[in-house]
Amino acid sequence: MKARTQALLACLAGAACLLALLPGRSEFAARALDDGDWQAAAQAAEAAPPDGAASPALLLQRARLRSEAGDIAGAGTALAALHRAVPDDPPATLALAQHLRAAGRLDEADRLLAALSPDALSPAQRARLAAELQRDSPAAEHAFLTRLREAGLADADQLARLGMIAAAEGRDREAVAALTAADARTGAGLLRERLTLLDLLLASGRRTEARSRASRWDVLMPGPGIATVLEETFAARGLARTVMAGADSSGAPVSRCTLPLRSWAIQLQSLVPDALHRATEDLLIIDPTDGIPGGAFPRETMELMKHRPDGTRRLLIAYLSIGQAESYRLYWRPDWEETPPDWLMGPDPRWPGNYEVRFWEPGWQSLIYGSADAALDRILATGYDGVMLDGVDAFERHRSERPDAAARMATFVAELARHARAGDPEFLVFPLNGHGLLGRAGFDTAIDGLVEEDLYFGQQGDGVANPAEGIDWKRDRLVRATERGLPVLLLEYLADEATRAATAARAERDRLQPSYGVRRLDRISEPWPVVTGASLANGAACGG
């Protein structure tokens, strides 16, 4: 029974797999799933015995069907019954914990996982669980990684993560132990973690060990040699910053205009800087204030996210909405609900906390740029490489009030770009869904690329193909950018791998660079590298 449940959980997404494994009465449901008839499958599954008397296979099938139908509570009931039926089965426990976590019942999920023996999990299951805990529950992540280390099951990445958590919390001895163990299990890589280890060794007076390790790493790492950096640059605490501050792993200053842009990703909620550091994409777009005390990441965290694990530089782009006000931003004042300023309009029912604005009004634009407290100026001061401007298509909703709304938005973008580059000449500007402004005076010469959302799918629901005429109209506009060699970053909300692959081939023909995400953008999107011939050197900031 345990083996069958594990197999079922391992192939939840495949109806053919279910057909081969499900016994007895539930085979009717599996056949219906195989035919794509979800309604018939649900009827067959629910006609079987109640949850308390159903087999593990049936319970698993019910959980899947109820979840697909939106019955989250019912799915949880089935998973709870599954866990009671096979309490020592790790896949069943993981399935229930994942459901509890998604429902916000983190304490219950953590208690369930605390009783799970790590050696009962496969390496892949351990890695997936650690990644989920890193995103949702730092305390539970630390406890789980500690248990893996004590059981001798932690791999190099997990030991490195454990060491970095301990270092950040000031537990230097624990950090040194974990990072030393991680170092022993890997060859190249873990540059940031190794520099942190050297930093800790130096701080504790273990200079000979630090020199010995640095010398050994010279043959594994690129650049001038960690030993040289250690000897000549930072001989005391603070060594971990030597690969940061605007340099790549060779120590040379970086021009954004020369950096490659072969892949990109975006995440706007639930940011975890260490996870973003581990991403390999050439460009990341993040929300600059998501859940951050004080509204900005510290400089060391910024430099961490600007560099990949091998120490090479990437572009870090900040999200900035200029077409709507957001009540969770630093500029928002609670009294605006009762006495709104002249430029503030009504709420957007699609996005709670968002409000339409008369974007052309000086009062609104002064919140965006022009002073130390303005949103763009804060982004500049924090050290981002550029901005993605959301809401530039807001002009379409204001044409009746302002017939010149498109021209006003084009001017707004051009002026804020000029303001940003007065302080940072290579500051990059990427409008989101700005195809409607291409060709406008000042707009084309102010931007360095575009981010385009829902070109092929999504206007009528995620995964639903858009009408051909709408695609053709947008694509014809985007040609203005692709013919100049500007990067056009395509964001589609697709889950199916086959559809993603077909869309990537289509995007490559249209010279667009795709990345696939979920609509909430609460986890990092997944790029699909293609060859487009686009270059940042063709944008406004680089003189293109």
C-alpha cells in the first residue's frame, strides 16, 4: 500500500499514471480523467465510500478532483483522511502539509513536518520541502535543515543555506561549522558562502585557516584569486563584500550596457533575497518595497541579489507603478480615504488597494520623481539598475477626460527617465505594456526595452489563447522596438510545458524573450531562453 501511494503522489499530474494504479471502483474515475471528462471523474470518485472508509488511492484522487473544482476544504478533508490511513507515508504527509501551508495554517503544517523523519524522504523531496519552507517559514526551514545535518543527509547547498542563516543571526560558531561542511562537499561555486566563511574565520582570529582555504579556492574560482583579495584588500571583518560594490567576479567595474540579456525573471511578492541570489537569470525584476522595514533593502542585500552564486553580475530592476496609486506604498496617507487630493480617483476593483490617478497632474508626478522621498529617487538611492514602469497604459482609460492622455504619458515617461539619468547615466527604463506609446515623441528615445504581458494568451483567462487580430495589432506595434534591437521581455501566465515550448518558438520568431509566471507573481517566473539579437546597447541609457 505504501509503495502504491508513493507512486500515486509522484504522478498527481498524469491521468494515465492514475489509470494504471487506481484499483476497483475508482478506475471509472481514472478513465474519465484520461478522457478529459472532469465532471464524470468527480461523480465516479464521490460515489465511492465516504472519506473515512476510502482507500488511500481513492482519497488521493478525491483530493485532486476537489482541488481542481475549487473545493479547497474538501480537498483538505480527503488529504487529512489519507494521512490518517497511512500516517507513516512521507508523500501523504507532504501532501497534507502543502495543503495546510497553502491555506495559511503554517503552525499546523510545521508541526506535521516536525514529526516527519528526514531519512524517509528522497533527496528530491527534501530539496522541494526545504525550498517551500525557505519561502514560507524561515524558523521551520532552519529546524528542518538542522535535522538534515544531524542525520547526515544535508547536501552542500543545504549546509550552505544553514550556515548563512546562522551567520545572519550572529551564531558564528554554528555558521562556521555548517559552511565548513558545505565547503568540504563541493568544488567550484558557493562563492558568497565561502567568502562569508573567511569573514567569520578572520573575525575569530583563525587567520591561518582562512589563508589556507583561500589558497585552495584559487584554483576553483575565477578572477584574481581569493587569496590575493584576502591579503591585499580586506584583512578583517567585511571580507564578504569584496565581490560586490559594482564589480564582477574579476574585480572589474561593470557597465550595464555590456551585460548580456539572454534570460529574465520577475517576482513581486514573497521575496527571499537569498533565493533571488541563487537564480541564474541575467535580469531580475522585483518589488523594491515588498515587506521591507523602512521600505528599502540594505546595500549588502542589494549587492547579494545583483550577483549570481558564481559572483557574476546581473541586472536588478525595480517595479514602479506610475499609472495607479497603491495604498501600501510609502507615499500613501490614510486621510486620503476621506479627503483625497485632486489627482486621486476611485479604487480599481480588480486590484485591492489600487486607485486610478490623473497621472498628468503635478501633485501625482511629484510623488514619483523629483525629491529625496519620491518613489523613483528612493529606487535610485537604493542602487537598482533600472525600473519597470507599470501603468503606462493607463492613458487608454483617460482618453475621455484627456484627449491628449497618450502624449501626456509619453512625456511623463521621458521626463522621469531624464531625471533618473541625471544621477545615473546608465539607468534602464522598461515600460510594462507600453506598446501603445511606441512612436510617440520622446517615448522611443527614453526607453531601453519593453516588458509585454499577455500577448499570446490571457486576455480571457490564464491559458486561453487571445484572438488573432489582437495579437497581430500588438505585435505590429512591438516591431518598432524589435527592429531597433531593443529587448522586448514577454510575460505569459502559462503552466503547461508543451504550450510553453510552442509559445517560446513563436516568441523567438517575433524576437521576444519569454518568461512564464503565475498571475500573483509571488514566486519567481521561469524563463525560456531564446535568441533574439536584442541588446541593451541599443537602448537610450547606452546611447543606442
